[in-house]
Amino acid sequence: MGEKVLMKGNEAVAEAAIRAGCRHYFAYPITPQSELIEYMSRMMPKAGGTFVQAESEIAAVNMVYGAAGCGKRVMTSSSSPGISLKMEGISYLAGAELPAVIVNVQRGGPGLGDIQPAQGDYFQATKGGGHGDYRMPVLAPSTVQEFADMADLAFELGDKYRTPVMILSDGLLGQMMEPVDFKPRKTEAEMEELDKQHFDWCIHPNQDEPNRHHHEINSLEIDPLILEKHVIHLGEKFDKIEANEVRYEEYKLTDDCEYLIVAFGTAARIAKSAIDELNVEGVKIGMIRPITVWPYPYEAIRNALTPKIKKILVTELNLGQMIEDVKLAVEGKVPVEFLGKVGGILFTPQEVKDKIKGM
Amino acid sequence: MQVIAKRPDSLTDLNFTYCPGCTHGISHRLIAEAIDELDLRNKMMGVAPVGCSVFAYKFFNFDMAEAAHGRAPAVATGMKRARPDMHVFTYQGDGDLAAIGTAEIVHAANRGENISIFFVNNAIYGMTGGQMAPTTLPGMKTSTSPYGRDEQDIGYPIAACELLDSLRAPYYIERVSLLSPQDIIKAKRAVLKALKYNKENRGFTFVEFVSTCPTNWGMTPLDAMKWAKENMYPFFPVKLFRDKGEEGGK
Ligand SMILES: Cc1ncc(C[n+]2csc(CCOP(=O)(O)OP(=O)(O)O)c2C)c(N)n1
Ligand code: SF4
């Protein structure tokens, strides 16, 4: 501790991943995440790990599938168009119950879009994206420090629940510099423990062990009755994650608040500045910032609905995606308004203030 | 009592789910025997494809992964990088390897990954019911080329060995066939060689099996063998393309 360094979000999350025990990283270049793959290409060999620049995002996520099947902490990263290509692989990771970390440094879309920050992949990340009945924890950082901390958290959640985990960032957080405090790097002994933790199911060399049936990394179950059981098992796991892993931040939220903003990631950063200024001007307003966007903090939003709350404002860098979850939480009890920006344009705190004043 | 023939340790005791007379069973057995003979089972891992051999992960008796359609070489890359002390092969059909998975096989070969690829070329999509494959022969009728493959419209069959032979990195590339007992003996030698090089971590090794699909070709197994010899060899000649081991190593 105590070694605060000024770093870009893309580099900070890469460094934090290495410290968390990630020694396998596979990816394909794309703006605005290229600092991440470049950092890994420099630092992975020095950490004694594997870096492969894959021929595509599809290949990269399937390399992840192979390494994760061997029980290793493994990561890939991309930006929106590349994440679309990874969706097949993410579905397979979820089906085969493999822990892995996928970083999405979002940019404007749809299609090739642009290379500016956006939050247009919220639906894709939280509501599926890949085929089939699966869920995946999705962590949404709003500072470079939090982006870095989420590497460790994502690996922990992945190992705990045997699931892929996504960090849903954006081009602003990826490329801006902020001071970061890193956790110490895992020791050799800790790395050995990590390697062994999945030996009951993963691919590993001790196949001669008595009574060891060979391990199968697989998402196929041709018998519907067996697949039914498997999917029900997955469902129970998702329930557990929803019960235990919801994370959010309350900002300036007090019992006498009249307005509530709900925002995540970069949009929440901007909203915070607006809230600070509005508070000074006497407007009673606070915020709930989902940190996990799946599982979603429905309960926290519901609990914030005191009789004093007049209106809720959702701000996002898209046409309105997370607002659907806010409305689910609010159940029509309070009007929910929206402020969005698209095309990779950010709103200013002043625009948020004007919106609140007009409500 | 002397054991003359037994099931290789590298196969589980599950019965194959292949059609009678299908060559998938033969290629499985050759691979399993070679792994036993090289004493590699304890360190072996494999990747099953999507295709008729999708259940290969149940048939081989060591740790296996089932890959998405065409992605086996990428999955094997991840596995070998994660467990460099182990050895990995993929087992893939022609749709898997030469259509949907073309990028993955070319780039795994080009990186010279330390993996073995066993490629079953039966000129058709078996599992999905006999559609046209990238290796389907000109004029050959399938359920999606009902008037015969028109090479002017959809191109000629892709020859995987020839394609990969244009790359520098691969260590060993050979095409063998499973169309007669003599061919099978030669095929066994090729499988052994690929896995021996794999055991020695020499690089990328590739063996293609000219195979049959009696069911979807609509022939008896014997007719299928005969048809394959007459029609597949002109496009897929049995041949050693490259053996860096014979040339004195890399
Ligand atoms: C992404 C995707 N596309 C299509 C399929 C359907 N599919 C399953 S097997 C197969 C063809 C396999 O043919 P081949 O690789 O030649 O193997 P064979 O069955 O002949 O052994 C196809 C198209 C699939 N499972 N996944
Ligand atoms: S459909 Fe063809 S390739 Fe598949 S098992 Fe039957 S004979 Fe073999």
C-alpha cells in the first residue's frame, strides 16, 4: 500500500489484474481499450505470464475458455464492437461454469459507432447478449481507482460462483489518468493456492489420482432432462448472486431528499458534480449509484423512496437503458425522468442541474 | 492368459455413438492407442469439436474440453498456455475446421502453437444431416447442394493441408486416409509421429484423415470407401507435406 501512482484506467485495471493473480491474458486491439492490451503485452512476460494477441475477439474469448477450463485466472478485454464478437464465448463460459474476467471499455455505437465514451452496451451486458438462459455479474466503475479495484473483485466473484464476470467501463475511464492505490501482488504461495482451488473440476495433470474420473469442460447436454437440471442449477446460482452480491453507493442521500438521481459509471461522476452544486444552492438531492449493474440494486432504490421524494432522474450515456431497471424498482410510485447523451458526447453538470430545475 | 487386443486406456468404456461403418471410430482408436504407446495419458488433454464427434469429450479418458463450433484451436491454445506441462490435441471435422473455424486453425498454425490437430475430412456436414461442406467435391449432391456442388458458383473444395503448408511455422503436416487396412496402418504412424512431436513440444502438428460418411453419402460403408478412393484422392492426395523432424529439426 501507499504507492499511489498516476495511471490511465486501462493500465490500472491491467496492473491490478496481474496483482490479483491473472497470468493469462488474450485479446485483440481496439480503441479505446488499446492501452490495456499494450500494458499486458509489456508486463505479462515480466510477470512470467502469457500474453497472446489473438486473431480476433472470437479467438481471444475461446483462448480464455481454454485457460479458464484449466482453472487459471484469465482475462480478456475489448470495446463494444469486439465485445459483440465475444458474446458467443461468454455464453459458453456461463454454460460450462468457467470463471473469467471480461473488460468492456465501451464506445459509441451501434455498428462501428465512434471511439468516444458511451454506455450503450448496458442491455447487452446485463440482459444477456449471448444466447441462452444465463446471467453474469457486471461491475460498473466510476473512478480509475474503482476500475482497478474491480479486477480483484471480479476474479473473486468469478472463482466463488464459477462464472464469467464483466467489468463495464467506458472510454473516459479507460483513458483518463487518476492516482491509484494498488493492493500488493499475490505471493507465490497464494498463486499456488489459486491454482489448486479448482482441482475438483478443472483440467490439471494429476489424472492418475485414484478414482478420478476425467474432467469435462462442457456446456452440452443433449438429454433435455439433464439440461433442465443444469439450467435450474444455474438459476439457483444466479439467485444466490442476486441475494449476496448487490453493490451500490449512496451519495448525499438523506431522509429529506426531494430528488433522487440514479446513474452508473461515468454518468454518475458527472451527476455527482451537479449534486454538489445543487446542494449548495439548497436543492435537496442525492444519488444511488449501482456498482453492480447485475445483480441490480432494486431494493436500495425502493428503500430510498421516502414520501418526500418528488421525482427521480436517470442519467445515462445512451438513449435510456438502465432506466428500465429503475422503473422496475420504482413500480410507478414516483415519476422517473431521463437525461441521456449519445454518440460519445458527455453531458455537463450544468445540463444535469438544468434538467433537475426544470422537473 | 495373454491379452492380444484390448481397449486402449485412453478411451473410456462408453460405446461410440457413431453410425455403423463410420470412420470416426477408427480415428478415435488410433489417437487413443498412440497416446497409450507414448505413455502420455496422464498428461493429455483434448478438445472436442461441434460435429458428429462432439461427444469425443466423453470417449477419451483424460481431461477434455468441448469447444464452440470451429474454435477448438483457440481453446487448445488457451489450454496449452495455461498448462504447458500437459499436451493437447483438437479433433475436428471439415465444417468445424475449414469453414466456421478457418481463422482459428490458420492462426494457431501460424503461431506454431504446441498443439496437435486431427482433422476428419468426410466432405460433408455429418451431424446436421448431410449439408455441403467446404470440402464437398464438385458435382457432389448434398442436402444444400441438391443439384451438385457448382464450383463456378460456390468454389472448389478447400484443401487444408495445402493451405497450412504455405505457412512457415507448422512442424509437421500429413494427409493420410482411413480407406483400407493398409491406409489405417499408415495413418497410425502419422498419429504417433504427431503426438511424439507434441510430447517433445516441437510445435504445431497436423494430420488430416480422408474419411467417409456412409450415412449422409447414402452408401454402404464399403461403397463409401470405394467412392472416396475414386473421388476424394484427386482433390485430397495422401501425402507428407512437411516434417521438420526428418529435416533435422527446427
Ligand atoms: C455456431 C454454430 N453454427 C452451426 C452449428 C450447427 N452445426 C453443428 S455440427 C455442424 C457441421 C459439422 O460438420 P463437420 O465439421 O464436417 O463434422 P461431421 O459432423 O461431418 O463430423 C453444424 C453446421 C452450431 N452448432 N454452431
Ligand atoms: S453421420 Fe456420417 S460422420 Fe456422422 S457418425 Fe454417421 S457416418 Fe459418421
